[in-house]
Amino acid sequence: MKFLPVHLIMAAIFVIATINKIYAQNINGRVIDEKDAPISHVTVLRDSKIIATTNENGVFNIGEIMKLPFKIELQHPNYYSKEFVLSKNSIVFRLSALEKTQALEEVIISSTYQKQSKVIIPTARTTAIKLDQYSPINLVSAINETPGVYIQSGALNTNRIIIRGVGSRTLYGTNKIRAYFNGIPITNGAGSTAIDAFNSEDITDIEVVKGPKATQYGTNLGGTILLNSKQASAGETYLKSNNTLGSYGLMKNSISVATAANNSTFNLNYDHMEFDGFRDNSRYERSTILLNSSYSFDDKNDVGVLFNYTDYNAQIPSSIGKTAFEEDPSQAAFTWGAAQGYEDNKQVLAGLHYTHLFSKNFSNTTAIFYHYLDHYEPRPFNILDEFTNGYGMRTLFAKDFIFLSNKANLSFGGEFYRDQYNWKTIQNLYEETNGNGSLEGALLSDNIENRSNLNIFATVTLPFTDKLKAQFGVNINKTNYDFIDVFNTGENNRDAKRNFDPIFAPNLNVLYQITPSTNVYANVSRGFNYPSIEETLTPEGVINSELGPEVGFNYEVGNEFYAFNRALHFQFSAYLLDINNLLVAERVGDDQYIGRNAGKTEHKGLEISMSYTHSFINGLSVSPYINAEITQHRFIDFVDRTANYSGNELTGVPKDKVNGGIRFGLKNFSLNTNVLHIGTMPLNDANTLYSDAYTIFNAKLSYKNNITDHLTIGVNAGVNNFTDEAYASSILINAVGFGGAEPRYYYPGMPRNWFGGVKIEYTL
């Protein structure tokens, strides 16, 4: 019965998506660019009078009754204005970018390559418009719309990103993917990524490349995530403020100032958020500052700077056992509550990039960057005190050339990253403080890790015909670890080095355009995941030189098509990912794990995305959408000491996931409804325990109005988990109870909660 609401919403989506256009009794059209992408905020004029404006899907609706055909003019500040004849047979219109914009896209190629994957087959993109349809406190809900991607969220600061089953065995946080912010790596030398440090209201789009297809960004088996920040459009200057209040003490304020002149851009954003949380010991407080600016000296030289500072303090309630989860999910784990565990982070990401045009079709962008993290975390078993200094350089050359009378492209370059991770553990004497939380005791360990990572990459895109295009890529990676034991001396000293052999990872993407509205594609690629130093250490602190990286091949086929004048979009993909030398973290103590290469897994699944936009004569627009996946991830060969788990389902991955909803728009109002269904998933490798399936509903209503030509005010209100479903938003696989305690598998999800806000925007 829990799955019944999903069937109902799927039925509603199907009914709305198949409405016959004869009932609309209105006039509508769609505006796209030269790459078939929709253009929003296009002004539609007839006889110099504004009669409509396109929405985020590039669709405009003319509410007045007019006799077809008639002439219209389309205007947008970044595109050439153009006149068209609107008729029953002509409702899709294409605009060409202004020459300056074209130059930025087609000549300064490497600049866009720094922020986009440029993979020719479809990738998943989450825009600022989609992010705005959810609560502004995190990125999780919007990204979870993507089929093949599932983010388990134990708390605002505890997220595990799983892409096609890869990453499910990471106990805390996210690894096995690479992530970039404005083209700068945010994945550290150990392969860990934390996107929760970034303010969702600063993000303009998030691109997810599933699997090892983006060779220029490394070829991790999970894939690549590219985050890009907002900036003003050419000639635009604005001041924006967004204030949000909500359940459980939620308060959030974001302020943005941005301007873009002919040769410079400047964006400064500040955000502060406080949240008490619904669980004991779960208060969260974060402040972020983002500066992003660029300057063009002339047509051939451009320089830019990025600075992002995050300071947050987050209490940790941790996972709880089944009994506590069912009786009172708001409680913290007993020892974490007694120790008043928390993490305190100060994080800096800084970068400087320079773009130079050698000629009209040949360019280079080089970036240098610095990353700093100061982390302090009192835990029941010890206190972790650490800081990381990381730095690196990334350079990318891009060249356009003619191949078989069509434009082809070659890009190549390299990325070097090195960081020094200093960490020590200290005895926690919280049991002696009479309920006053953690207290530092004796030093238990003191270590330094030097980690370096080098990627050399090249990609060539060749159009063999007007319809057939292929993309060949290769990535060569070299990773080294250097572990220094500062605490122990003499024969107890555990200093060690680990130099992994270079890994060669090729990639092939093929795209064939059957019709202007239909594509089919295929991919074959190789990827890898390195173990962290911690995984290579034995319980005695000795590096296991036999532990190697996971490696695997990804195979994928799919198709994408549009129908009903591009109002309907459908995408289907099927994939198979084979992984050898699976890395397994075996728990041997309260916070002690050892890593082993334990076998082979097979990841296979089907992914479907469908969206439809329909506009009615009264200005109402209805946009149903659905994203679904069916997976079969399993161990092919997995023997854990004496236990044989071969053939079992992969732990921590749902069998199915469905995300869908309907978006409504009427003049200044918009309503976004969303349902997320997560199927059951194994809690342990033996498959003797499973989590319960769950379905949650979210909704957000927004109103926006232009008070003057310069002042815009918007208000919104939303509710998450409308039905107050009790569910686990994240799980800890293979949990073990120590000292007779119950294994703590569950991170409880948020109960029903509300939020509301006011947005003010002033433009010059």
C-alpha cells in the first residue's frame, strides 16, 4: 500500500501528458537556441506590443484570441532579435546568439570546458530554476530527481552520493566521484567530496556525468559532478535578498550583489543559516561568503578569481538502532548525546584562472587553486583534530578544426593536485564531565599524510557525417601517498609510502541523430577508484601494500527524443558496470576499519526520464515529469573471510527509485509538487536485513511580482514530507553492536516540516 501514491501520481502524469492540444484553445510556441536548448525570458512582440514572455522551458503562451497566421518579433538581450510568422505549422523558433556571446562560446573554448563536461551524449543537469522549487537549505532534493543518482542524507552535514550503485559502501560521506566548483576541484587527495559546504542559492547549475565518461575530469567509477555559481548577465546589475524561516528553528538569509559590464563581472554572495534540527544534539549553523569575478583585458586575454569561505558548526546525533528508530527517532545515539559530539569546520577554496586565445580557433585556460580545511570533531571514542592544505594547477587547451567538412574539436591538458593532511586523535574524557560534553585527554596519535594526484587527459570529437558524431577520450592517472607517523618512534614508527601504478582509462562516446528530434547514443569507458590511506592501513597502523584500486568498465546505450513541438521530452538509458577488486571496509572496532579488495560487483539498470509542458488559453501551464530507475546491483564474487556473499544484492542500494511530480504556473503563481519513492535495500552483505521502502511528498507555492521596472518581490511557502512518513533517510551498512548494544543502522528522516520566505530583487 505504501507504493500506491506513486502509482496515482504516475497515472496523473500520464493523463496530463497525453491531453490533446485541441482542448487548449490557445496560441503557444517555443524558443530555442542553436543547440536546441530552451531560452527563457524571451519577449514576444506583435506590432511593437509585448504579448508574451517565455518561461524556463522556452515556452510562451498568448492568452488573447488572435487569428493565425501573424508576425511576431522575439527579443532577448543575449540574442539577435528576429521576426517570425506564427502559424499552426510554425510554433518552434530558433534565435542566434549575439556575436560577442558566440565568440565566448566558440572561440574561448577552454573557458567553457573548465565549467562543462562537453560530453556529447546526454548528461543530467539541475538548474537554478529547479533548485528554487525546493527548500533552500540543501541541494539534496533537487539532485535526487536525477535517475541513477541517490543521495542518502543523514543530516545537513552528512550526505552520501551514490551514482548507479557506486559509493554505497562508503560508510560516512562521499567518495568514488570527482567534483568541481567553477572548474576547480573540491575533491580532496583522499577522494572525499562534501558538496553540503556550498550554499544552494549560489548555484546556477549542477551537471552530473554518470560513470567514467568525462575523461578531462578524471574517470572515477561513480562519475563527475560539476557545480557552477551564479553571475550577472551582460549589462545587468542587481541586489538580491532572500530570507527563509521554517520548522525546528530554521532561519536562513542570503544576500547577493552582482554586476556585469562589457569587460568585467563581479559577484559577491553572503549566506547565514541556523537550524536546530528535529533530533537531539543536531543544531547546525553555517556562514558562507562567495566572491567570483572576471576581467577581460582585450579580445584575447581574460582573468578571473574565485574565493569561497565556509564556517559551520554541526552537532552530530549519529545513527540509532532499530528499537530507538521505531520508538523515538528524535533521540541521538546515547554515546554521541552524552559526549555532545559535533564537528567544527572552517573551509577556504580559492582560485585564479587565465584564458588566452592563440588564434580564432585555439585557446588555453590555466587555473591555480588552493584549498584549506580546519576540522575539529569530538566523538565518543576520541577527538579528531585535523587540518588540510591543498593546492594544484589545471590547464586545458582547446582547438577547433575541420574534419570531413564539419567542425571538430580537440582538447587536452593536465591537472595536478597535492594536499597535506595533518590529523591527530585525542582521548575524550566526556564521561568525567558530569554531562558537560567532551573534554580533551591524552594524545593518542599524530599523523601527516602527503597525497598527490596527477591526471593527463585528451579528448577529440569527430563528426563523421551530419548525423554521426564520435568522441574519443583518454585519461592517465598517477596517485601517490606518503604516511608519516609523528607520534610513534623507533620500532613502533609506522612511516610508509604507497605509489600506485599509473592507470590508463580510455573512453568512447557515439551519438547518432536519427531525426532533428531523436538521438541514439552509446558509451564504452574504463574507470577506477583509489583506496584512501585510511583504507590501506591495518589495525596495527601498517600500510597494506597489496591493497589496490577498484577498476571497471562501463557500457551504456540510450535514446533521447522530443515530440509535440518539443513540449514532450523523453530519455531512456540502459547500463552495465562491472567492477573488479571491490574495496571493502571491514569494521573491527567502534571507529576502526580495515580495507580489502574483496571481489567483483555487477551494476546494471534501466533509467527513464519524461517531462511534458502544456499551456492553456488562460495562462495556466502544467508540467508533469517523472524520473524512474530499476536496478539490479549484485556481488558476482565476494568472499568475506569464511562467508560467501557471491550472488547477493549490493548493500545500501535501493532496488527501485521513482521521482515525479507536477509543476503548475498561472501568471505570477507557481506550484511545484514532488513525490520521491525509495525501494527496499539490503542493510548487510548477507542480505538478512532490509530497510523499509518509503514514499515522501513535498510541495512549494511561490508568488512573484514586479512592483516597478527595477523592484521585484516574491514570497513562497512549502512543506516537506507532507504525509509525515517515518523513514530512514540514510543507513549505515553492516553496522555492528559492541558491548551488547543494538547495531545502529538508521539515520531518521525529517518528519513533516514547513518553510516560507521572502525574496527581494532590485536591478539597475
